[in-house]
Amino acid sequence: MEKRTSAELNQNETLGAEIHRIREFLGKSEEEVAAGVGNGCTAAMIAQYESGSVPMETDTFFAVAEALGVTPNDLAPRSMREKFPCLFGYAKLNSGHREVIDSVVDSFLRDEAKRANG
């Protein structure tokens, strides 16, 4: 298992605490959020994200925000928004626009990989 720095742990814990706070405020259970996230997400996984014991992938972060009915900007602590401003500009886009950007970036990365491999 890969070790994480205290800064990474604090970031996960801060994000998890914000998820927990919003979920509780909205009166949603971990099961309801997990069902909204889909992709095999369970209530136990939501609990792990909330405790900060497990880091969250970006796509899961967006799905949790959507399941809670908030924007990613609402969900992320200020320190995280300041550290990753590009991510949160992207987060403001609707899912259709994010798909277009993802497609363009994927295409670019494939082209770069082809050039690098000759």
C-alpha cells in the first residue's frame, strides 16, 4: 500500500468532512448518496470518503456532488479550489461540455503518444 503525506491526508479529511456536512444537512443517507453515484459505489465507500481514509477519484468527486444535488464548487473546501483552480473551472461546465473537453484531451494525448512511440 502506498504511503500518503500528511497534506494529502488532511486534504482528503477536509473534503470528506465537507461531504459529510452537506449530506447530513440535506438529510440524505450514505446509501442514498451511493445509489446516486452508481458504478457500484456503496454506503461503506461513502463513509470511507467522508472519513478521509480513502482518496476520491475526480469522476467520483463529480458524481458525489451530483448525487448530493450541489456543484463541485459547493462541495470542495476553499483550500482545494485554490490549489486546483483549473479543475473547478472545468467543474462549472455541464456534463455535455465536459465530455467534449475530455474527448479533445483524449485525442490530443493519443496523438502525443503516437508521436512519442514513432
